[in-house]
Amino acid sequence: MPGYRLRRPYRREVPSSFRRLAWAVALAVTTSLVVTLPAAAGDGTIQQTLDRLGALAPSFDAYPEAVLAITVTRLDTGETASWRGDELFGPASAVKAVWILSAIDQLGVAAVAPIEHDAIYYSDDIAAGTAIDLAGGLDAINSFIRGLGMNDTDFYEWNYPREHVRRSSTYPGPMRGRNLTTTDDLVTFWRLVADGLVLDSPERATFIEWTTGLKAGGDANRIVSRLPAEVAASAAYKSGWLPLGREWQLPDTPDGPGEIIILEGRGVSTGAGIITVPDGPSYVIAVAAFDGRSWGGMTSWTEYASCVVYSVIAETPRTCARPGDPQAIALHAAAPAGALTGAWSRYGFLVVDGWAADPDAWWSSTLVRVTVDGVSFGGIVPATPGNAAHLARPSFRRMLLAEMTPGTHQVCATARNDGGGAPVPIGCRMVTVPG
């Protein structure tokens, strides 16, 4: 069977209940470090950020078929950015929020309330199946989401409990009959929720209440796990996960216990929702890692990428890497980039101009060493981002207070790595000093 291997079935005891995670936190902040970005749409800051994240993606999972994707929309400016956001992936439980909202649209809050907590907080598969039924079935949901503009999403099949087979009229067969979406479509859905363009106001408020705050289990909260606690507690979101290498027991059948499967492919770690910066803007984000071969790398991508986006939009530097991340991320081993765009002599002193960016450094300075004729000259020059718009290309311009001798000299610059990687040459210039 493609994608996983089978083991002999056995009957597993399932916990009958879970404690709700405590997520109430103090909201009073005595000193605010948040500086919001200018309310000018489309300055490119978010796209530059996602492009930098994309450059780091192979460090999380280098498997060629892996889909690591992210889409973000700022609600105050409307700026939208995407990296591989149109790539199809299996969303697992992240789409249960879509099914719950579809059921509310069809029958109202009262009809859905008995199953919402199990479907959203516990991510219960049988409750999610009931939501599909309340919404009128998979075909009805597919028609509903087309009206929302989720044009690349298809819900084909959901068989929980196992004896209850739900398939859409477009079901393409067992080899391809899994549900599919994109991070672009998930952001479309959550943006419509945030903007109040789906459901009537009281129903929308109830839906947001149902999806707000931490959920049961670590996998359910990866998209907010590296954000400030008060931000995670106020975020409205839903995650999906199918871990690689972990045992899953399929539902029992009349003939005996369900099979035990261990996924070797088609695993997913994803999350999507609305996040609000305290005293700042709100934004919609969807992050996904699908069909990789490193479960640790896939989950790290979901957590790290979300943290970086928050840091940029909040303009609050955060340490987003963790010791358990893939080695290249934990050790900050990504290669910096940059350019020595100018070098000239002024009153016998050397002036250098350019930019340098270490993909791991984000808000920190990328340090540049200058040499003249192969000899270190004038100390270290920092390329420092002045604000979020400068994160992609932090600039440097400095007069080095060491006199140059008359003649023609080769001036070169090297960007130092933020962590465990090698420094990278970023260019040379010829400079003539008059006699």
C-alpha cells in the first residue's frame, strides 16, 4: 500500500477525556515594544520575508517531493504574499474549521454547537464527519467553498466512523481520493472570516470564539507555539497533522480491530488562522509542510515560519530557532548573501557601500569584513536592518578610519555567517588613491 506500511492490528485503549489546556494569560503590558508597519499597501516586506524563508526550506526537509509552503495577508494593508502557496497538499484536520463553518451556514449555530468542541478542540474525526453531514455532504461543501473563491480545494472523502462512507460526486478513485487544498485557499477562507464576509455577525462571532485559543495536543498548536503566550491565546486557527513514523489505528470493522499503519509518506503539519499583534495589526496566515521525509523538520518549518512572520509584522525581534530544529537552522549555518556596491577614497580614507543579509539573522546585523589588497582593513562593518522593510537587504555605508596609501588597491568584502557556516565573499572593487 503506497505511503505507509502495515503492522498486525491490536486493540488500543483510547482515553475517554482530555483536560482543556489552560490558555488565560495576563493582557496588561506595562511597556510596549510593538511598532506597527506604515499603513501603505504592498511595500513588499512580507514577500521578501517569505522569499527568505523559502531559501531556508531545504534545511527543514530536502526531499524533492516535499511541499513546504506559506501564505500571509495583512488585514490592515491588504498586502498578500505567498511562497509555493498554490501547491496542492493533503490538509488533514486543518479543514475541519471549513466544515464547521459550512454547517453553521447551512443550519445555524444551535445545530452545530453539540459537536464543535470535539471537532475543533479535540480534532475528533467522527465529530468532523457529523459536521459534513450537517453541511449537506461533501458536494454541498465543495459548492459552498467555490462561492468563497477556494478554487483549488476539493473534499473527496471522509470515512469516520469507518462504516460511514462519505464521497463527493467527483471522487477520483482510491489512489487519488484524498482531500486537497493550498495555503492560498486556506488564507482566502480565514480572510473572509476576519473581514466578516461569511456568516451573519452573531454566527461569525461564535465561530471565531470556537476556534480561538490553544487546542488539545502539541501538534494542534504548532502554528502558534513560538509566538508570545498572549498572542497564541487570542489567535483563531485550526491545525492538521499526520505524523511520519507514528502508529495510527484505523477504525474497527465487524471482522475485528482496525489495522495499525505507520506513515512513511504523505505526512503533513499545517495550520491556518487569524493572528493579532497586541496593540497592532492582525494578519491571516497558512503554513504547510507535506509529504516530506523528516517529521522533525516538517514540524519545525510550521513553527519557525510562523514565528518569523510574526516577528516581521510586529516589528518585534524574536529568537525563532530552537535547539531541536534541523542542524542547519539551529546552528544558523545558512549562507549569507550581499554585494559590495561601491568603494571609493575620500580625503585618503576608504568609504564602502553595499548590503549583506544572513538568512538566519533576521533582525540582527550581518557583519562585513573589508580587506584592502588581501589584508583586513578598518575593522568590522555591520549591515543592520533599520526596519522590517530592510530585512531582505540590510545596507551598510561607512568611512573606515584608517588611511590608505596612494595608488590603486583592490577592496573586497566578505559577509560573516551568523552561526556555524562559512563567510561568503560579496564582491571586490578597485580604488585609486591620489598621490
